[in-house]
Amino acid sequence: MDDPALTDEAATADATKHSLAENVAGVLTGVFTASFGLFLLKQSGSVSGGTAGLALLVSYATHLSFGVLFLLVNVPFFALAIWKKGVGFTIRTVITVALVSAFSYLHPLMFHIDRLNPVYGTLGGNLLVGIGLLILFRHGASLGGVNVLALVLQERLGWRAGYVQMVVDVLIVLASLTVVSPLTVLLSAAGAVVLNLVLAMNHKQGRYVGHT
């Protein structure tokens, strides 16, 4: 006879599992939200953390396309994703990174901003990126790079993904002193804290029961 406790546990797992349609909608929502946040950051002349921050930094220094740079910077981290998170997570992450790169070309075509307050753009942009990342994490994807490393450290060592990423992001923002003004760096560092507080306060193991 089946164990009632095991049967109930299996039923609960099935009830909380995301469907394919939910995952597709979730990833697209997360991509749009995060990419629009990055668009605001770029329009504000601000920098961010993670591979997106590195791509923004290099784009300011070289005037190369952010979309291409974001894709290239993430390539080395795909190997880590395969090793520690599996093929499914890696495929979703590759697709997500490619979509963010594509949206980086779409947003400027849809929005023409003549004036954007840098404080609003930086803090609001980072808030949107944080919300987008949270949605992606909860649908088994990420924006690659530091996101993958932070998730692995949270699962293996119990370190909060948001706090891990916050430390790395602040270091990347400080490195941007070579490209942007100290005031912009200070504002960008505040934005990085906002982004990662979203993750630290909302992405905790066991809090969210939905899974892929």
C-alpha cells in the first residue's frame, strides 16, 4: 500500500510545479523587466554589477554594442552552469542571455528618451533588474555570469545569493572609476545595493515552492 505521506508529498510537488507555458511566460517577463532596467541604466550613463555591468563598462570604454558584449562576457560562465546546475538550467540561461541581448536593440527603437534624471534612472533601473532576476531565478533561469556563481554558492554553502552578488557587484562598480565620474560610481553602487537587496530579501531557500 502506498504511504499516504509520500502520496501527499508527490501531489504537492505536482501542484506547485511550473508548467511549460508558465516557465516560458515567466522567462519572457523576467527578460523584459531586467533588460528594460538595463536600458534605463545605459540611458542614465550608470554602471551595474555582474556580467551586465561588465558589458556596460566595456561599451562605455570602447563604444561597442552592449548586446554583443553581454553575450560574449557570459560565454565562460556557461561551462560553470553546465557543471553545477545541469543542462536544462544552462539552456534556459543561454536563451535568456540571448534574449536580453536582443532586447537591448529593441528598447532604443521603441523608446526615445530626451531627458532622464540619473538618480531615478539608476535606482529605478537597478530595481527593475532585481525584479527581473528574481522572476528568472524562480523559473529556473538566470542572466548568467555572477548569477550562476551566486546560486551555486547559495545551494552549496548556504550563502545568500543576493549578498554574494552584492559584494561582487560593488567591486565591479568600483572598477568603473576608470570610465565614469566618482559621483556616478557612488550612485551606481547605491543602485547595486538596491538590486541585490531585492534578491536577498526575496530569494531564500524554502520560501518559494514553485519549481521547474
